[in-house]
Amino acid sequence: MFKGLGTALITPFMEDLNVDYEALRKIVGSQLSASVDSLIVLGTTGEAPAIDKAESQKILSTVIEETHGKIPVIAGTGSNNVDHVIENNKTAEKCGASGLLIVTPYYNKGTQDSLFQFFKFIADQTDLPIILYNVPSRTGINLLPETVIRLFQACDNIIGIKEAGGDISQIARLIANRPEGLKVYSGNDDQTLPVMALGGEGVISVISNIAPDQMRQLTDAMLARDLIGARKMHNRLLKLMNDLFLEVNPIPVKYAAALMGLCRNTLRLPLAPISSENGKKLQLTMRNLEII
């Protein structure tokens, strides 16, 4: 679906907690100016669980309108309720999304075989390409490489995975054994370099909300097999990558974006603004990188 840098977009809110569509358009414009390769809307970073159906549709439509078809827009449609996923997929298709990002069913958990049945049932009811999303720290279930490969072979429209499990050995095993055409994206900014070095296609990134130019330089260097250049940018950004997880995502990146004037530092419960101590740490890192 894309190679290189995909940004997992934040969702900006006004002080009254309504969606700030003016800020959203500004954020999309900044991403296009940085020549990112894709935008991912309504994922973890976009606070999707706190956004209702009508808002989700308007957010997705707004982003698609603002991109003018220049890059793929991928909609996060995951849920632990299979009927909700199918409904979300239909909405995404009507809005003109290029593809779907679907997380493993959280809380319910399940077995590897039930995960296979879950994703196959969903894939059979849409024509849009699907990127699976594995993030065990949030969902409580780990989608294993063997299941990913089985799904890819069984479903023509399952085309890849966002792997945010953090286990580089598991990712290496998946890439080493994957059939031709199965795309693997890092779901962690600090693993972009190793995942792409192993043969992954790119990253679905948090840091690129605030440093898209620098992150694109990293992914472009890896695609060009310029390991020295990529390593230099990786090392430069590493502390910021880590500081964006001083608290649970997207709390720090929303604060960072607010410092840059991209949006307000407003989140919907159960998330709340970053602590004063961690905010100061993040602000110092951004100043040292001359981002602010």
C-alpha cells in the first residue's frame, strides 16, 4: 500500500472537546509539505476509542479531502466486536479510504485460530486492502507470524501488518518466512531502522506528527540502502522517540504538537494532559533538536 513513512495522525480537539477540524486541516497540510508517504487516521494515536461514529466519518472525510488523492489515507477501523469492524469498514469505503488498519480484538483475546477466523470473516466482507495491527501491550493478545502468514495466504486483501509488539526476534522471524508480497511495517519509531534493515517496508509513526521531515529522511535513507545516513538520523531522533512515550501515547505527542502550534493540548478522558515534570523533559528534548 505504501513504502516508507506513514504518520499515525493525532486528532486535535478544541477546549470544549469537540473535534478541531481547522487544526486537523493544518496538520494534514504540514504532513503533505513534508512529503510523507501515507496518513493513518483514527488509530491509537488518534484516540479512536474516544471518538463517536459521526465524528469518525467526518474526521476521515476531512483528511481524505485535504490530501486530494496525493497519498493513501488508511482508516483505523478495529474493534473487539466483529460487527462494529464491518460497519466501520463500510463507512471507510464510502469515505474513499485507501485501506484499513485493523487491530487484534482486545480484552476478548482469543486463540491464534480464533484470530484467524476473526480477520478472515472481516476480510471476506470488504474489497479494501487490510493491514493487520499487532500491539499486545494494549490488546492482551499476540498475533504470531504463523497466523499472519496464514491470513495473507487465505485472504487476497490482507496485505501486511503493523507490528508494534516490540519483539524484534518475532519480527525477524516473520520477515524471514513471509511469502512474497506480505508487507511489514514497524509500529514503533525506535525500531524503524532495524525493521527496515531486516526487509520491512517502513513505519507507521508517532514522531512524524511533529518531526515528519526528519523521519522521512530516515525512511528514505533506509529505502535507498544508506545505512550510515539512516543510523545518523535514528541516533539524532532516538531520545525524542523515547520521550514521546514518557506517558502513554498520544499524551506526549499531543503536548509536543501543541508546543509547535499545531493544535491544543486537549485530550478526551480517559487520557489527560502530560504531567508538568514530563512536559518539561519533552520540551527540553524538542529544544535541543530545534523543533521548537
